Amino acid sequence: MKRTYILFSVLLFIGFFANAQFVQDVVNSIRLDSLERKVSELSGEISSSINGTIATITTRVQSNNDLAAEYIKDHFEALNNITINDQSFNAGAGIGRNIVATQLGTVNPNNIYLICAHYDSVAAFCADDNATGTSAVLEIARILSQYETQNTIVYALWDQEEIGLRGSNFYAEEASADGDNIIGVVNMDMMGYQNQAIGDNNFDIDLNSASNSEAIRDDFLSLRTIYTPTLSPIVVQPGTPFSDHKPFWDEGYGAVLVGESWETNDQTPYYHSSNDKLATLDLSYYHEMVKLVASYTATKANIVKVLSTEELLYKKFNIYPNPVASILNIETTISETLDIEFYDINGKVIRRQSISKYGNQVNISEFTKGIYFINIISSLGETTFKFVKK
């Protein structure tokens, strides 16, 4: 019994150490140039490629922000290991769009950790409010989607925050009604400004007593000392209800707001104005803030391993049904024409053809019953799936 306990303790220590190294790798991979470019593109200060066309996001005001939603969706579609939900809702102020990406845990898929931000604005530019939070979610997703995790991560970008937290409220109410086991929510809203003349690196953690909000706070305080020791936390309890963590509090979920320090009056003086531009931000401070949230997300996701190129490519496809009688569906997020090859169990090529990204249904009714392989060829490489013709 003692020997078994010692072995268990050793394995537990090894697992903890391995995850800590993964977390450090994630933190080290958060790139300032990538964050800066995303904030510039979302605020319309530079153009970007959206749906294959060069365009400029001139506004993110909720009545006219579909281009921003498409930009977010494009960035998620470029990633592996996630599924995307373009969630439409009507909460009394016209149709809104939440763009939500889910990275399913392989061990505890029902244990959900959610990081989020709102992407709508009240004026032109609005780099701090909230292109900073939106870019942070996209950057963390870019890194963590390359890993297999035990727990599920949801990356959510909300619409209609500025007119009453409508997007996050819609999602939180639906999640509660469905019984979703959301263990922790981190909301990022305005996280790029500090008075550079003071340079104290203060930031706020807003929370209340809902569920395990205090445990999330404690995690942030602990991780801050390891990964971003230059930041100075200000705990605000009870915290502000004026951002997208509030609907999760209302549904009994633990949630915190992480952002620049309104508690010490060190928020952007350009709040809700078109003077809120990239040049007014402290990018080094912003970089550290994103690293901190990345360290929390990676820690709670509990990383299993880095996914290989082959594994990442495999996750870009959904082949169903299996077994199949006649119509084989091939879904993919790769935006290009793909070549496919069908092989029988002996390795003989049965058919070659090309497919596009959308709505591919391949009729294989002439195949005899048995085991087959489909090899899919793209610019990213080749991957093979086995299926049964019944």
C-alpha cells in the first residue's frame, strides 16, 4: 500500500511539473506583435484580410459590426482543434452575433473554462474598449489550440455589450438552462491603458461571491507571482457589474473581470470616444496582462500534450456517418479545393476526385461492403480516415 501511494505521488508530481512547463511555454508564445496587429485591425487603424478580401473595419458599433464578426470568425477558422458557433440572438435591439469557439477537453469535456470579451463599440476606433480584450481572446486561442487539454476551453466574443450586456446574457442564460458545467469565467474588458508617467502596472480583478469567483481570484494572484510579477493586482470586491462577467454571476457561475485599474482612476481618458487609439495604449503592460490570462487558461485547461502537425490536420475534418450506406459527408474548415483518394483494404485506389470547403456529400453507393480509407490532400499536408461501407 505504501509503495502504491509513493508511486501515485511521484506520478502526480510529474504531471504537475509537465503542466507547469506547458503553461510557461504558452505564456512565452504570447506575441506582442501579434496582439498589436490584431488591435490595429479591429480598431480600423490598418486594413486586414477578411473572407479573402482586403478590408477595413471602420466601425464596430453594434448596428453595423458584421465585418468585425467576420474578422473574428476568420481568425478562429484558421485554427485547429476547435469548433465554431456563430450564435445569432435577438434580445430586443436587433440581431446580434456572438462568435464562440470551443476546444473540447479529451478527459473532462464537461469541465468548462470560458475566457471572453466584447467586440462591439460605441464609436470609431475604440482600441482599448474593447479591441484589446477581443485580441487577447484570439491570441490565447491561437496558442492553446495547438495543445490537447483535459478540460474544455470556450473562447467567446460577445456582441451588444455596450447596449446592455445582451450577447453575454443570452449565452449565460442558455448555458444555465442547458446545465453547462462552467467552472470559471474570465472576462477581459479594457486591458491596455495605464498612465505611463506613473507606470505602476496596477490592474483590477473584479469579483463577487458567486460560486467560486474567489477561487478564481486566488488563482490569478498566485499565477501573477510566477508568470507576470511586474503586474500589481487590485482586488475589487464587490466588483463592477458593468461588463460581461455580470450575466454569469446572475446565473450562479464563478466569474471575474480582469482589466486596467478603474479602482485607482487609471483607466483610459479616451473612454467611449474615437480618440481611443492604439497609440494611447501601453503595449508592454497590455502584453503582460494577456500573458497573465493565458497562464490561468492554460493552467485550468490542464494540458496533456502538444498536438503534432498530423493530429492538428486530422482535427480540421469531420467525416460521417461511419459506418456509411451511401452518402459520406466531409466537413472541413480549410478554405481551398481538396483532392481526395479512396482506397480499399488492400491499398488499391478506388476513386480520385476534388472537393471544396462547403457542403461536401460524396456518393459511395457503388462501393461494396467492407473497410475503406479516404486520403485527403491539402496545402497543409495529407491525412487519412478509415470508414466502413455497410
